[in-house]
Amino acid sequence: MGFLLPHMILFFFFIFLLNFPPLSSAQTNGNITVGVPLTATAGSNSSWLSSSREFAFGFKEIAPNSNLFLLCIWYDILPEKTIVWYPKDTTPAPLGSKVELTPDKGVRLTDPRGEEIYRSQSFSGTASYGVMNNTGNFQLFGEDSGSDPIWETFSFPSDTLLPTQVLERGGLLSSSQRQTSP
Ligand SMILES: *[C@@H]1O[C@H](CO)[C@@H](O)[C@H](O)[C@H]1NC(C)=O
Ligand SMILES: *[C@@H]1O[C@H](CO)[C@@H](O)[C@H](O)[C@H]1NC(C)=O
Ligand SMILES: *[C@@H]1O[C@H](CO)[C@@H](O)[C@H](O)[C@H]1NC(C)=O
């Protein structure tokens, strides 16, 4: 027994580990802090989740083992993990790239050498936090912006319109609309 016990402890520890998914989704309750980066990591699609856990904002590996990631929002609850937003005109990010919220540049994506790949378009004011909204909209808020976001992905649609999203006058979808709602 004295020799079996360590094995049993290991066994139960292993079972315990199996019951938890890999820690690739940060527990944020939808609220994202300035200056806390998310890193493109091998074999995982690291993300910030909305509080409902329906939508994820983060790095999605373009193909398994490609080590190339698309910064995007996807519908995390469907097995297909349909992508609903990505920044237009952005090249895929290599392994080790980071995305973080910065007060002056908003959403900022940099490669492992620190070179900027993408930043959210200009906004007035200073970003103080972000929210991965349960509607699939990633929003940036300023200190005094109250409930009005200073920047949001819904204003920059890629190829998909979500149920509460309105295509603004002059807005453009870059390819045909896909069905994304369940
Ligand atoms: C998110 O965090 C900011 C700053 O800490 C806070 O002011 C805001 O109320 C929070 N929003 C939500 C939806 O939790
Ligand atoms: C990450 O996303 C890619 C592309 O959708 C998928 O092929 C892959 O299985 C995902 N990896 C994990 C660990 O979920
Ligand atoms: C989420 O975004 C919608 C608009 O897309 C807005 O009406 C709603 O108030 C937002 N929710 C939160 C918690 O910010």
C-alpha cells in the first residue's frame, strides 16, 4: 500500500487534469484591462471570452501547426467556431505575437519583435478598458465615455453582420454575408 499510494495520487491528479480544458481562454467576464497582453501560442487559440462565453476575441491558428494566427472574433459556442470579425488588410500574425489594449492606440497587435501589425482605427479620448460584448461586438471605452464606446468592431465589419449590427451608410462588407446565428 505504501508503494501504491503515490501512484494512486498521480492517477487522481491526472483524472483531475483531464476534467479541465486547456487554459487558453482568459477568465475576464468580458471586461478586458489595458496593458494585459494575449499571446499567440502554439496549439491553442488563445482568447478573451464574452461573459456569456459565446464570443471569443483573440488568436485563431489559420491551420493546425501553421504557427500563423488571425486576430479575430469567433462564435465560440458552435463547433465550427465561425469567424465573425477580423481586421481588414491585416497579415496573419506569427507565433509569439501579442495583442493588447493600449490607452492611445486601442487594440494593438505586434509581432514577436515588437513590430506593429495592426492597431484599431483612431478614436477620440483614451481607452481605459475593453469589453467583449455578448452580441459579438468588441468595444473600447474611455474613462468618461460612459456607456458609449469610443471604438467598436461593429463599426468596422469584415464579411459578416451579426443580429444587432447595423451596416452604417458608406459601410462596406468585403465578401458575401454568411449565416452565423444558430
Ligand atoms: C469594466 O471595468 C471598468 C474599469 O475597471 C469598469 O468601469 C466597468 O464598469 C466594467 N464594465 C463591466 C461591464 O464590468
Ligand atoms: C484552432 O483553430 C483552428 C482553425 O479553426 C482549428 O483548426 C484548431 O483545431 C483550433 N485549435 C484548438 C486547440 O482548438
Ligand atoms: C453590447 O452592445 C450592444 C450594441 O451592440 C449594446 O446595446 C449593449 O448595451 C452592449 N452591452 C454591454 C454590456 O456593453
